[in-house]
Amino acid sequence: MAFEQKPNSGTLFRNEEKRTENSPDASGTALIGGVKYKISGWIKQGQNGKRFTSLSFKPADEPSYADRRDPPRKPMRDEIDDDIPWG
């Protein structure tokens, strides 16, 4: 039987092979309000010396910056709709 995410819960797994210093220490998924999210977590140290985990949530269907193959581009002049009345 396949794993089924329970509503309003998530799972994080330790990232054993960080590619860069800024890569998350843990990643996983969560199902919140019927929407699946990607979770990233970083272990940090606060000013008081206590360790904490900082989390980031992104919709699972939204590509991350690393997943994008082409950078965003501005529309070319011939792609602009000149038929829009401007006053």
C-alpha cells in the first residue's frame, strides 16, 4: 500500500548530501488545507545560543528556481497587444 499524506500534516527528511551551504538541512512535503506543499528546513542558531529550525513552504506544483530551465523574459514588442484602449 502506498503512503498517503494525512490532512494538515507533513514529513521532513534529513538532507544527507547538501549541494551548497544554503541548501536546506531537511526537506519533505505537507498537506495543508487540501494543498500539497514542499517543505524546506534549515537548522540555525539564535542570538541566545539556542538552536531552532526555520521552515519554508511552497506549493508542490510551483517549480523552484533551480527547476526552471529558462530565466523569465520580457515580452517582445510584437507580443504586446496594442488594441487595448488606454483612455
